[in-house]
Amino acid sequence: MKILAISGSLRAGSSNTALLHAMAALAPAGVEVSVYGGLADLPHFNPDLDPESIPAVADFRALLAAADGVLISSPEYAHGVAGVMKNALDWVVATGEFVDKPVALINASPRAHHAQEALTETLVV
């Protein structure tokens, strides 16, 4: 089983990213958890651009398509989801990589419920 783990934080010392790396290290046999490291490489979403001509977007979509499930851990900023996380989701909202794919949302902060709600709403689309 392949799980793609995505942190919505670009901080070097991110607790959300550390949580995903810990989960990858503790994954049971037969479960591969890969922490995605290309969030900062995704350009600002622009529907006028051809995503297949942008290597970072094409790679992100391919990783999502190949995953059996997705694990997202994102910080909350100003009662919402981190902009880089929302940007990444905007690149795949209309392409089907999340269709019928299990997704788990976790957060390193017990008070980050607004981000969880915003992520859930975006993923429902």
C-alpha cells in the first residue's frame, strides 16, 4: 500500500511535517508512506496554464494518481488552511486524482479545527 503524505507547511521546523515523517517511520510492513517535498515548487494556480507543461504539477498529479491513499497534515493560518496547501489542491480539483481515494486529515495542533474544516470542504469538491 502506498500512502502519499502532504504537509501544508513550508517551515523547516514544521511540526506537521515532523508528524508525517514520524508516521512514515512507524508505518507497518507493507505500507509505504512517502512525504511529498515539492509543495514549494508548485506555481500559483492559473487555469490558463497547461499543467502538463509544468513539471512540478505533472509530478504532483502523478504521485497522487499512483497513491492508494493520501494523508494531509496542514497548519492553520488566520482560521484557514495554509495557502500553499490550498494552491496544491487547486491544481488537482478538476482532474480526478482524489476520486474514490481515501484521504485522512491530521494536524499537529489540537486547536486547528478551522483548517481541518476548510480542507474537508475543499476535498469534498
